[in-house]
Amino acid sequence: MKEFSEFLQKINDIVQTWQNKSSDRYSHLDKSDIEKVYKILVEKQQWYDQIAHKFNKLKSTEDPNVLCVQIQQERETMERNCSAILNKPKPKPKEPAPTSDVRPQQGPPPPPPTKKSSKHQTPMDVN
């Protein structure tokens, strides 16, 4: 349960970082992406709170309502869903469009020079 709680806190910190714009790491994400992550966070936080409440009410001799495996599965699902959104690559910066001052327009390159072969030349009279 401790790992799940720590992961919830990590995702909450990421959302707060994006909202405060305190880091460029997540600045490329859209508001809709962060809203999706926040929705997942709220759902899992509510689930975790309910499970923790039930768990704290148990006597030490009673069986738990939720097994550790189920908690791990919930965490893995949350991690997979959030990571897919949070690990989107940053878009590559666009290269500035060339201006007419930088690159003057040129016509097509001139044709290559033709070589005249000595076989086709007429012989000279040397008398």
C-alpha cells in the first residue's frame, strides 16, 4: 500500500508541476492530457482511500478485503495509463523558413560542358 500511496503522490506532483509551469519537462503536454492524468489520479485516490479505510478497520485476525496483488494490479494499471500520456515525446522544434535574403533563388544549374573527341576532328593539311 505504501508503494501505491507514493505513486499517487508522484503523479500529483507531476500535475502540480505542469500547473505551476515550474519545469519544462511536461510543458509540451496539452491541458486535455493533464486532465486525463488528473482524472485517473482522482479515481485511484478515491479507490485507495476506500481500501485503506476498510483495511484499518480490520482486526488483526480477519482476512483483508483486498489482496496485495489487487493493489499492485491497480498501481500497474495506473502507471501504464499515466505513463502513456506523460511520456509523450516533445515535438521537434521547427526550423525557421528560409528567407529570400538568406538563399537567393537560382535557376537550374548549367549543363555540363561537352567534350570533343579527337577522333571526330578533321585532319589538317601540313604541306
